[in-house]
Amino acid sequence: MAEEKQREQANEDRKAVFKIPNTALLAIAFLVVCVTPVAFGDVPYLQWLYLFPIALAVFVIRTRTTATAKGLEVRTMFGRKDLPWTSLKGLAITDKAKVQAVLKDETKVALPAVRTRHLPVISLVSAGRMADPSGLTDDVTEAPEKRDDSGE
């Protein structure tokens, strides 16, 4: 009985965050260094050029997709959308290996920073609600009593 509660608690605590790597901030810092001579050069009022690196930094820090046992949380630069597993029909893959969530009303929601290689992780976090098309997690999602560990 206690093992079942622990297993349920472990499933509820599963969480996967897909985001742009923080090393992208190094490129933005380099952009700030490159913009500085132009912003403070001979032409006045070019300090507004710093808005571009600031906007890029906000984009990198804010944009992410979080998968939990309850569903997906999609955060973009200006908004946030919660997608419970029950409202999802499935996942669609675009030509560029990006993943979109397909809702039951056939609308598609882009999942930032999620690629096809992340589908097994989403399958594990969703506890099998979203199938893994690669088949990598088939033996992990089976119940322990159904597994054949006899070695034959």
C-alpha cells in the first residue's frame, strides 16, 4: 500500500522543462558589446538600440514548455497557456522537427523548445497519456508486475 502511494507521488512529481539554453545569453552579451560604440557614437539618441538585446534576453529567459503530470504549460514572451492532458488530442510534428500540441477542437499550439527527440520524455512525464512514437519508453511505462524479468 505504501509503495503504491510512493509510486503515485513520484508520478505527480515528474516534471520536464524544455527551454532555450542559457548560453544564448552569451551571444546577447556580445551583441551589447557590439552595439555600445554605435549607441554612444557621433549620432545622438541611438541608445534605443539597447532595446534589441534586452528583448532577446527576455525572450531567452521567458520562453519555455513545462511538462508535468497535470499537463503542459507553454510560456511565450508575452503570454502563458496551460494545456491539461485531457484537452489534448495528440502531438503533431512539423517539417522542421518542431512539435505542436493538437487540441480536441483541432487547434494547434506551438510548443517552444520542444523537438522530436523530446517525445520520449513527454511520454514518461505524462504517464503514458501521450504515446512515445519512438518506442524507447515502452518497457519503462509497463507496470512492474507485467514485466517478464525471468531472463527467458
